[in-house]
Amino acid sequence: MVQETIPTVRTGGQLPFFDLPAVDGNRVQAWDYRQRRNLVLFFAHGTTCAACLAFIEDLRARYADLGLEESEVLAIVPGAREAAA
């Protein structure tokens, strides 16, 4: 059995490469943000997690303020893209 190693992400550390589908159908890659913006990553449990959805709404409400800090927010949600929209 082959076991895949998942890289560890640490605060202030280098972001490992990723390539994920976005809600709008485009692709999102780590390289889109490297050395250009601060990046806030939020890993949600899923689209049915009430606490995760509340946190995403809080991030949405603070998005303009985060932009002033040259930050971008990515919420990574497992499951179907349609459910995350």
C-alpha cells in the first residue's frame, strides 16, 4: 500500500504547492499568491459544518480589512464545488 505524505503548513512557513478547483470553475494554485500577498488559509470540515460556515461568513465580513493588509483569503472546503458556492 502506498501512503501519500501530506506536507505540514506552519504559520510563516513556505506554502507547499497546490492546485485546486475554485468555485467559479477556474483553478487556484499556490503560485498565484507566492511573494505577492499574505495568504489566510481556512480548512473547513465541509459545507454542512455550521461552525465552519459561520467562520467563513466572518472572513467574508472582514475581507475588505484583510485586503488593506495585502492579504487574500482562501477557504478550502471538501466536497462538490456546487455545494460550496
